[in-house]
Amino acid sequence: MNVDHADTSHGRVVVIGGGIAGLAAAHRVLRSGRGVTLLEATDRLGGKLHAGEIAGAPVDLGAESMLARRPEALDLARAVGLDDRLRPPATATASIWTRDALRPMPKGHVMGVPGDARSLGDLLSAEGLRAVDRERELPAAALGDDVAIGAYVAGRMGREIVDRLVEPLLGGVYAGDSYRISMRAAVPKLFDAVHAHGTLTGAVHALQSAAAQAPAGPAFMGVEGGVGRLPLAVADAITARGGEIRTETPVHGLTRRTHGWEIRTDKEAVHADAVILATPAWSASALLAAESPAASADLATVEYASMALVTLAFRRADLAGTMPAGSGFLVPPVDGRTIKASTFSSQKWQWVADGADDLFVLRTSVGRYGDEEHLAWDDADLVAVSLRDLGEAVGLAAKPVATEVTRWIGGLPQYPVGHHARVARIRDAVAKLPALRVCGAAYDGVGIPAVVADAWRAADEIDEMLATPTLARSTESDE
């Protein structure tokens, strides 16, 4: 097979950060024939995408699926040879564990915001259902420039729908608090639809009508062997095209020079014609402190939530048919449980079941923004509390044959009210620097497709700047 290698004479780009954002940016830059060096501080690529195994069964120890209704992540997977490994969930049926029972996950909602109380089944009390139904009769309420989704929905549909559905769904995505999460930043389509239609009910109906016109297909997609295989495949594609990847290479400083940038690592100084910062906000803040104090200050305000994933493997023979059908369940924080969700991996992903057909694999999640004290517990204690909650939720009494606890400290950035404006300020400040861009989960979305899209935007802007030398030099006098 012939491989087109990068021509470094067209400019070398250094990407700092080896998560999926940095890898996607580096892969994109190579398409324009430029040289790429990617620097990752740890000994592992992929960030929060991490494929592993338990008792011989393949599992994801981080993010496990990609939104399929946005194309970027699937397009990247196909570009690096994973087309034949893309798999939809074997089941999309899930539950809510609330008020001491597993209740079917409602349909007909947008991130937990319903279009009709009749779709909610027995999830809410009678009064809660009436509060949802009354929303269509309320006058339109102005959103302003931004609003907390939980507070806005509670004001129009009552707190119960927020606490029992919006919070476990949207709060689960961000491991955050829906009463402070920005509607504009986290659910922009809903924000725009409410502006256009005046009520939540009208907005949800409009979005559902639009979705009905879209091509049919699964909402989410995984990768056989784990979504954690995606960053490894991207890394292989980068090196195959002549890109360079250095792990265990932390970056300690970033300085503008007359021609390009100097990146200081613990081993050497690396020259770059352009830089893409694909690191968490706190790291980007530190690296930009000298060159862009304004961007650095805003980046320093981005808060993160931490969580732990507890993966458990059981002998199927020990379960005696006790596990309910479906892909798992979510847990509203209002119910006071320790676990926030459980995924029945062997039922959700056929490749997990096929990898060890005598085992049943599931996982729980513990921790969210403002509720992270459990993460200091020993692994054994996190396993014990997960088993306790699983016993109460589904009657699970078997002992696991293997356990794995994965802590994601600073795992998910929080998008409070005003996040959209904060991102705009950061990008405006960064745009004053020649040939430097930032990207990652801290900006326009925490899902894999959104992160890949942001990485591609950064790479394309760098390519345009390097292709037009006057653009790269135009801001050198701004200091």
C-alpha cells in the first residue's frame, strides 16, 4: 500500500494533548500535507476513551458510545478503518430507578423535557403530571441571553420533572447539576426552539417533528471492542502518514518567537509554525498565562466534575435470571442513592456478551459535580456500595468474579449559565495570537462528535493561517 507522508516544508504543527480532540486535530492537519507532532503528557493516548478488559471480557473503561445523529465521530472512525467495527446498541431500552422502583424510560422528550405528560407513564406523581400538562397554557417566558435549563423547566413544568428526568439525563451527560447547566450551551437546539415557539411544549414538538424527517437509524453507535479503540486507530493513521506522536512528554511552557512558537517539554524545546492546544481548560490556562492573560483567566474559571466507573463481572450461572431486560438504568440524585447509573454492558453491547459468553458484565457510575466525596473511598468500598444499590434496584445478590474501578478526576467540564459567552471571549483572545488555536470538551460540547468537530475547526483554521502567511504574522504587533 502506498502511503502519502506529510511534507514538513509546508509548516509543522504541534498538537498538545493526546485525547480524541488532539488526535482528531492532528489527523485533520495531515490531510493538508503539513507535518504534525503530537505531545501527550501521560503514557496513554485517548483521554476519557479507554478500552480495557475484565475477566477476559473486552469493555470500555471510559466513554462507551458516540451520538450517531451527528456525523463527525462516525466519519472519523470510518476514515481510520473502523467502518466494519461500528455497532449499534443491542438494546436501547432503559429505565429510571426512582421512588423505589425501576420505571420505563419515557419517550418523546428532549433531554428529559417532555412534549406531553401522557408520555411519562408512572414516572411522576399525579401532581407532577398536571404541572407538566399546564405548561402549554402558560404565557411565553423570555429566555434572555442564557438560562439554567433546570431552573427554567422547573419554573414552567414543576421541579418533579426536572428532578426525576431532566436531572438524571442531562445531569448525567455532564455529571453536573441541571439547575446550573446552561440551556444555550448544553442543549442549543432546545434553546433556539423555545425562542422560536415561546413554550417548552411547542419547542419539543417542533424538534420532534424535525427529527421525524431525518433518516432512520440508531441514535448511538459503539465500536466492537470498545470506543476506546477509536483513538488508537487514529494514532495509527497519524503515524502511518508520517506524523509523530510522543507520549510521556509533558509541556511546561509555550512562547511566541519571531517565526512560530517554542514549546518547552521536560526534555527539549520544540519549534512549531503553529500550535493546537487540545488539553483540559486548566492546562490550557497555564500554558497561555504569559501569551494571553485574558484567555488564561477565563479558562481558569472552567470547573470540572469527577466520577468513578465501577465495572463488575459475574458468572451468568450465579445470576439465576435476576437481571431485568434493557441496557440499564439512571438514578435521579433526589432519590439519595450513591450510584448515579448502571449500564448492563452484556445486554447493551453484543460484542461484550460475545467476548465472554459465560459472564455478565455491568458497570455503575459514582460521583457528579458537588457530590464527589465518595471518590476518596477505597476501591473495595466503591464496589460494596455499588453492589448494595444494585441489590436494592434489581435484586442482584451474586458476588462478582472480577471488579475494576476507574476514577476520572476532572473528567467532565461544566457548562454553567454564561458558558457560551465565556467560550466566545476565550476564542476572541486566542484569535489575537498568530497560528494558535484551542479545542476540546471545554468549549462546544462534551460528546465525541462535538469534540471531533471542534478539533477539525481548529485544524482547518490553522491550515488557512499557514496557507496565508500574512494572516499568521498579522497579529505579531498586537503585543
